[in-house]
Amino acid sequence: PALFIGLEGECQHTDSLVVFDNVEEPSSLNLPFAEDLIVANLKCAALFTTRKRDFPSQFQPFEVKTLPETAAMQLLLSHPSRQPILEPNHPDHGLARVICITLGYLPLALALASAYLGKHSKISFYDYRIRILDEGAMDVVDASQIRAEEMPTRHKTAVYATLKTSWDAITDENARLAFRAAGQFRQAEMIPNARLSLVTGLSIQVKAGYPMPLDEALEILHTASLIEELDESRQRLRLHPLVQEFAAQLSIPEFRLEMAERVATILNDLARFHER
């Protein structure tokens, strides 16, 4: 950006595009990062990428979710040795689709799998699928041993590391509790807020005019892109399959016992149970 932005924060070329990749705190775009230079006030076009969902009002959001199936297949099979599998009548075409589904159409996971399968062309899609079932999707793609310089984006070459960065930024204890609890449910399951309230003890009923503790926790997780989606009623949520796998790994076995004890306590108090 310094190549065409003056000392007073004015673009020397107003038809230019400034790109800031992987911004950790979008609110920082409203702060000067050089003398009199505030990104949100630039006179030229500015674009930034982030995992956060809160950003300055000057920017128009465009949420990039998971890839559609066709694009996911093309990314997974991008290596020349694997491109014949794109043909629908190829014997491995169906297995490639299954792997795309298993990886939740997540671009980073697909790119890692593609690089690994391209480097090891003798590994069949059947054997790769078996390994995923045995070891878990996230562990398999993160064990690809692909260097950052081999990736077009030069991003971290690990799904776990990417998710852990978002997780480490969460300081609210209720949000951390809700996320760990959501990880105990089945992959891609729509989880009712009432059920999550039951196992976490976070209330969904408060005095008029006060925010609900569970709603506040879920909003924090949604802003950090750790919750894949909330349904229109905002009464249910879902985790991406690899995010669910990550969340499940955060909890020791005793955590499930704590969840069960909360449920048992409420079941013993029928009045409280009916409130849920």
C-alpha cells in the first residue's frame, strides 16, 4: 500500500485497490496505522479478508462460506494426475465427492488434501477415505506436510492452527463453555438453543430488558466464525464438520460428565425442567 498512498493518507491513484489479507481485528481499520493514514478513510477502493464478522460500517460485507460442490471437486482434483477423476464416469468420482462432503467443502482442507494427493499419486481415494475414517478428517489433512510456500495463499497449512487462532481470541468463559458443549453433538447437527442451555446451564430466560447469557455467548462465537450458521429464528445453531471435530478435541472426558450432571440436576427439579 505504501507504493501509492501518500503521507496524508490520500491515494495517489484513486482507481487503485488496496488489499489487506487475514485481518485479525477489523476494527483496527478505523485506527491510523501510519501518520494520518486510516484504511477506512482511503479515497481508493479497499478490500480486506478476515474470519471475524464484525467490521467497520464503511465496508460492504461479502461472506465466503464453503465452496459449492463443483468448485470443491475442481479444487480437490486440481493436480494434473487427479483431473481425470472429474469425469462423472470415472470409478473414483463418487469417492472424491464423498471426501468433499467429509471435509465440509472447506477450501483450506480441500487445498491441503489436493496437494497431498497430488504429491502422492499412488495413494488411492479409497485408502485416503479409510484413513480419514480411522484418524479423523482434521488430523489427516493437517498431517499432509504441505509447506506454506506450496499453497497459493501462503496461509497456515493446518486447519487446527487456523481454528485455534480464533479459539484463543475468545476470552468470554460462557462462549468457551458453549463452544465446547456444542462440540459434543454429532457433526452437522442443528443444535437447539434450549438443548445447549440444558447441558451448559446458560440461561435462555432472563428479566425483561436484559440479554440472555446463552445468546450473548453464541453471538461471540458467531462473530468469530466458530459457529457455521444460526437458523432464521436464531433458536438453533450448527458447527461446520471440521469445527465440530476441533471443538470436540478441546474437552477432556470429564467435561461430558459435567454436562450430564447439569441435566440430571434439572431433571430432578421438574419445575426448572419445564422452564427449559
